[in-house]
Amino acid sequence: TFGEPGASAMATLAADLGLEVNKEIKTFLAAYPSCAQVVEGCEDSLHEVCEKRGILGLREAMQTIIGKADLTGTDPKAFLVGSLKEFANSAQRIHKTDEVIKGDRHLDDTGDLGESVTSTASPACSEAGELVESSTASVASSVRVPHAAFQCAEVPQVVPSWVAWPETGTAWSSCACGNYLQEMLTYMDSYCQGMRAWQQQWVSLVETACRSVLEADFKEMVLVGSLALSLETPGSDVDIVCMTHSQQVDAVTVLRKVRDILTSDSHASGFPENFGAVVIDEARIPILSITSENQVLVDLAINSHHSIEHVRWFHNIGAVPPNPPTVAQVPVLTVTLRCLKWWLRMRRIPRMKDGALPTVVWMLLAMHSCAEQSGSFSPEVLAENPLSVVLALLSAFFQRYTTVSGLDGKLKYEKGSAVSDFQQHSRQKRPCHADLIVLDPESGVNLAPPMSPATHILLVHEMLRARSLLKDAICTGHSQALDAAFQPVPEFENSLPASTESFDALVFVNGNGECSCTVELARIHCIHKTPWWQAPFLARWDMQSRLEAYLFREPPTCVGQCLFLQTQAITLAPWNFICRVETTGDEHVGLSMTDDALHRMRSMQALALEMQSWASVKSR
């Protein structure tokens, strides 16, 4: 279970209310410095709000009452004190209903999957359509990170009856699976709501820096990515695009200047301690990535028209709610995409910046598989059991793309429509290589970068694992299998560090002569990265950096004992990296892997063999 939303915040409040209120006031003033003088006379009222409405109520009061107040009146402090007292004593609550909204569907080309459900499944949805305010507004105010207009001490929960699971029916639609998905969505809502004030502060600091660098050439800041699409999950970064009047701007130069401002003493205090800011200029779209403790906080791009067009396209076809109220009528498809995003995050599936598939490609692949299932659900099932449909759609997605050739083809959407077609490739391929092409629905540009065989094996292995667990959950109705499908992977398991510290990994080794392509255990002891690479990780598409390693194999006399002995030195590239693994032992006595790591290696070796056979058949 995921715990009660707001419980941790309320526990902190009970321990030291005064300290917590002062922390929230400091955070608020970093985003609204012009309110500093008037806030000094409202501390007692703010403490009262926190006592009666909780930390999240305090944040809401500061943002909606103080942040938007007219401070030019005769006695603004008295006005604010009265407004805060009224807010603190207000008995208003947002009541969520368990009635499923049966009308107001998004039909378009997604069919019945646009059926809306009453839910708080996306905390970012209440203002998702209000992406940009006027560029003539005051500094650091043109982008507002959306937040739900809650009016109670805790984040509104998804009440247990918001999706009515039938008292009778097949085993897989039991309350166990429904409750699990319900708790998962509620947890995501609670976490994301608690990040709103911080995210707004970071966006405001980034916008101030952009205005300082660009001066008159600054046009506007646009919110894109998961927050703009109502697909936010815990840990999601804030993706923003800075648009300029001139289209001849050197994006990398601007990003470096913004980075220098943000890391200066005058701005750094607005970010968490030990935060980092790095310009990734070798990506397809250069970005400034702001991180803290290995978590991305904000990604900034310059004049990224494609990102803005993607948001507009998803809204236009009804895949995500365009501008829903607090209690949102969220399409089943939106909830499915959000659960898929959570799976990507929990399983640490490599992202575009790591040299794998961008999130938008995963979303488009999922929409295609969902469209193939759109006629499989009756209106009654969609109305009475929307979460059962979500589970079935997730299972269909993993079923669709887990064959060795599942990611070898071309996905194309009709312009301005959700109608899609996936054509498998039929031409000869190199062994173990998949060539995935996903065309941008608006521009026609391929959104899927070249994928290394090692990355392809990792993705197929993870999807096979999810498919098996979801099938078990559907057949048995047990939530344990569902929980295992979303089991988190250790933070750096699928990431290749740029440091020289020794670590063990599974690597893809190309076949030579009579040898087949296979997956091996390697100890990487030295990394020679290309001199121009600045990020703390290496990209999976990199074939220039060198990884010095030793291979470890099971000797013929020890097969079945799970002991791997050092055999030979080898030079690899990030292109060969699959994932890291934990081992015990050393190079002298041999290495042993955990049962889970050994199972993963055997599974990937079988995949490599099957992929090689598949390529051979295609070449005949």
C-alpha cells in the first residue's frame, strides 16, 4: 500500500509546526519576492491556516490569496489577514463523486477509449490547458505550473468508490487489482501535489535567467511534456521551452549563459542544496538539465517547436484532457498512458538523453496498441469498470511489442488524426538490430533514434517481464503480480556512468566468425569517454568512447554452479552496455550473481539467440 496522502506532511507539521511554516514562507517568497513586506504582518494568520488546513492548505492560501492579491489598496495587510482567517475557518471541501461520467466522450479516432471517468488521476490537469500567460506579464510569471485548486487540509483522495468494481464477475476484475491501481493513482496525486510550490519556484528562477540573457528577444515560456499533458508521475521533471522572437538564436550559447546565472550565488539559493546544471549539447535537441541528487528537476530547451506541437496534437485528438476541472473527466486512455509512464520510471527504462527512446515514442506506440483494442470493450464495461479496461490495455501494449520483431517497423499517424498504422520491416537486417521508426504526427520526422542491440534486448526483456506479470494478475486477480510489475529497479542499474569506478555489467558482444551474438558478464574497470562529453553518464548510442573490461564466463566444468571466471580482456563501447548487475566474489576466485541477476542474464541470452535467428530468417 502507498499510505494516506498528506500523512507525512501532517506528521512533520505535528513535530515542528513553526519550522514548517517558516520553510513554506521562504519557498513562497523566493517565487513572489514582491510580497515580502506584506507577509511580515500575516505570520499568525498563516500559522492558523496551517493548523486548520495543513501544509498543502497553507501553500494554496499563499498562492491564491497573497500571490494574486491587489497590494495597492489602503490596508492590504488587514485585507489579507481577514481573507486568510476566512480561508482557515472555511468548511468547504471538494467532494469527489463515484458517478462515472458517461457522456462528453472524446470520440475522434480513439473510439470508446476516450470515455471519461471521474477521477483525480492527474494532479497536473486542472490548468493543463493554460500553458502560457501573456508574455507582457511581470518577470517570472508567464509560466504557471498547474496545481489543483484544493480547499481542504489534505490532498483530495481518490475515494474507493470512484470506480465501481462489480460484486460478481471474472476473477481478474476483483477488488485487489482495482484497489492497487486506485492506491497507485492516489499516491501519485499526493506526491505531485506536494511538489507544486517547489516546481513553480524553479520555473520562475529559470524564466528570470532566460529574460536576463535574451532581453528584448525573449518571447515566452511554454510548459510542455508530462505536466502539460496531464501525464505527470512522481519524479517527473518540468519540461519548459523558451521561445524567442528571433529564430537565429544559438541555443547552446543561450543555455550556457542561463546555466551560469542559475549557478551564481544570487539564484542558487532557490534550488536544493548540491543541485547541478549541465548543458547537454550533443542531444538531438540541446537542453539545460537541472538536477538534484541524480533526479532531474527542470529541462529547458530553446525554440523546440516539436515539443509544443506534440502537446497540441495530444490535446486535439482527445488522448488527454484539454483543460479539465479539478475533479477531472479523464479519458481511460489518459490513465493508461500515465500508468505506462509510471512503469517506465519505476523500471528505470533508459530515456532519450540516455540514448534510448523518448517518452513521446512510448506514448505513440501505446496509443496505437490501445486503438487496436478499442472495439473490445462494451460501453457498459467502460462505464462500470474503467480501471479493468486500463489493466487490459496495459497488457495489450506489452503483448503487442514483446516479440523480437515487435520494435522493428514503422509507425505512422495520419496528419491531424489518431488513425495509425504499424508496418513491420521486411528487408534484410543486421543480426540483432531492430530499426524502429515512429513518425511525428505533425512534421513526419522520425522521433525514434537509432537503437543499439544492447538497448533493444533490455527493452524487450523488461516488456516480456511486464507481460508475464500482468497476465498473471489478470488470470488470478492477485495484486501481488501487479505490484511486481511496477517493482522499482535500483537507481543506477540501467545507467552507464561516465566515471572510472569499476562495476559489473551485462554487455552485448557481437559475434565474430562462427560465434553468435550473445550477452556476457563483464567487469568494466576503465572508461575513456570522448573529450567533448560533459554529462555524468554515457549515452547508449556512443560508439566512440571506450570501455576497458574483462569478460567472466562459466567454465565447462562448473556449468550450473553459477560461478563465473575471468577469461579475457575486451574493449567495448557504450553501444554494448545493457545494464549493471550486483555480484559477489572477485576476479581471482570468480564472480557469483544473485538469482534475479542470473535469471535476467539467461533471459537476455535467449533473446539474443532468438533475435539472431529472426534476422537470419529475414535475410533469406
